[in-house]
Amino acid sequence: MKKAIIIGSGIAGLAAALRLKKKGYQVSVFEKNDYAGGKLHAIELGKYRFDLGPSLFTLPHLIDELHQLFPNEEVDFNYIKKKTACHYFWEDGTSFEAPADLENFAVKAAEIFDEKQKTLSKYLQNSKMKYESTKSLFLEKSLHKSKTYFSKQTLKAILKIPILGINNTLDQENKKFSNPKLNQLFNRFATYNGSSPYLTPGIMSMIPYLELGLGTYYPQGGMHRISQSLFELAQKVGVEFRFRESVKKINHSNNKVTGVTTEKGTHDADIVLCNMDVFPTYRQLLQDIKAPEKTLKQERSSSALIFYWGIKKSFPQLDLHNILFSENYKAEFEAIFNNKSLYEDPTVYINITSKQSPQDALKDVKIGL
């Protein structure tokens, strides 16, 4: 039986493990931590439970596909669709409960922001067009295979380049709204990949369609349940997990990967898949080969300052996802990306899992942040 080694048990590592197992490989996953899931992890502090890492769940069918690889293995994984995508708040008292569907969003946003519904509907339909025009190229196919660039879908995407917003920034794409609050609301989608709306290409205006068009979801048991359900499935079908065993080197010979060396020994494999970030992969695991310096020197995405608070109080005006906007959004991003510092009036995102999972907080408490 052919052997496959996966470095890292994050969500991509778990997905790869299941797909390779389905193809008949003997799969071993090496993980430096003592748990699977990577950033999709959780902690408990007293009587509070906190999801770590990502807090927004979209495209649940991609997780369903992994479970369906082994239909005879039952693993508990369920989720609900949210009617409200997010609650937005501004300093002047304006608030907006954003519906998680395109039509209702356009209607409600037109009322709150005194914007033409037609303008909003057109923007959201353009968001849908951009997503559907490029998802095959960027989400469903390998950019390392020549056939990807000669496909019918790629040709269609190329023909639409003039209207995809590639030559504009996201902020410029969003200037079409008369109300600056709407501009700010749609600019914030740049933060989904850690970029600035004043620098990232306008094609990023496709992201609202993921949340408002395809839906916002919540896994029963929290975001941590996504990674744990896949881990449980992988265990059931015979994937080997070697926790607390860090990979020190990816071995290769004659331009072919042959396995890995860990702190405990050398392991041979026909396939090695690395779920680490590209920078440490080349700098730490592939030190003896020429690295793609141009790629490694690219600007990194921004991070965030995160607090985990258990609060003995209920806030009925808040929901699962909440954003309190800065009064000067541009200055905030200039501070982060130009000055490499925190802005004095930062935008705050509040995630309250106990709104959906009451057990995440004390019995008489409705908030767990």
C-alpha cells in the first residue's frame, strides 16, 4: 500500500488525510501539538467555553463532502443557517441587523442607509457574478496545472476581467454608495483575508456573496466541532495521528520527495503534503533547496488582538456576530499597514457563541466572548 504523510492536522491537513485515505493510501499525520484542528481549536476557562480561531462558517457543503467520502461511518456533525449575518454598530447610534440573504439585505439596507434598493441589488448581483466567474479557477482547481489555464471556465473569467474590479481597490468599488456607512460595511470584507480595503483589489467584492448569498451558518457545538468531526472520522477510517512529533525536514532525492525526518526518526512516504504556512515550510523544512524568494517576500496579512471574556450579563441587542465600527476606517488601516501599530479607535468584532450554544456560558448568562 502506498504511504502518504501529512504535516499538520489543521482543517486542510484533515481534509487531505480523508481524501488520500479514500484513494487507498496508508495515511500518517504528524502534529506538533497534542490535539488536531490547528487554528480550529477551543478552550474552557471555568464555566465558559471559547472557540479559538475562525468564527464564521460558510460553504458548509465542503465539510459535508468530506463526511460523505465514508457514508458508512457515522460522526455527529450538524449546523444551522443563520437568518442574520451580522449586527453592525456606529458611534452615532446607527445599527443594522444584516439579513443573511441578498433580497432582504437590499431591502433592509435601503431603509437604514437611505440608499436606492436598485443600487444595492445591482452591487450584490455583481458580487455573485464575480464569485461564480472565478470560483472554479481559485477554489476548485490547482493553479499549478497548465490545464487549469486552458479550461472553458478560465477563458470566461479572462473575458470578464474588465468588470471584475481587478484594476480598482475594494474601497473604490464601494464608493458607488452614497452613504459612507455602506462603503465602510462592504470595505470590512477585506479583513476576511487580513488585507486593507484601500489596497486589496476590487475583485474582493465577491466575498459578500459568500455570507449573504450562500448563507451564514453555525455548527452545533461551535466552530471547534468542524475540525473535531473530521478528526473523529479520520480516526474511524484508520488514519494514524502522531501527536507531539514535530517534522524537522522534508526529505527528497533526485527531485522527488521521499519522506520526512522528525525528532523521533525518519519516515518514508510516496506523498508528503505540508499543511504549514509556506514561509516556515521553506525556511525550516526545505532549507537545502532554492526557495521562491519573490513569494516569501510578499507582504503578510494582518492579525488581530483577541480577548476571551466570560461576562455575567446578557446583551439582547447583540447576536452571534457583531461589529462596532471605528469612526475613521481609513486612518485605522493606515495605522495597521503603514505605521504597524494599533489605531486609537479600533473596529471591534464581538463573537458570542452562547447566543447559539447556551452551554458555552454560565447557566444564567447569555454571553461568552
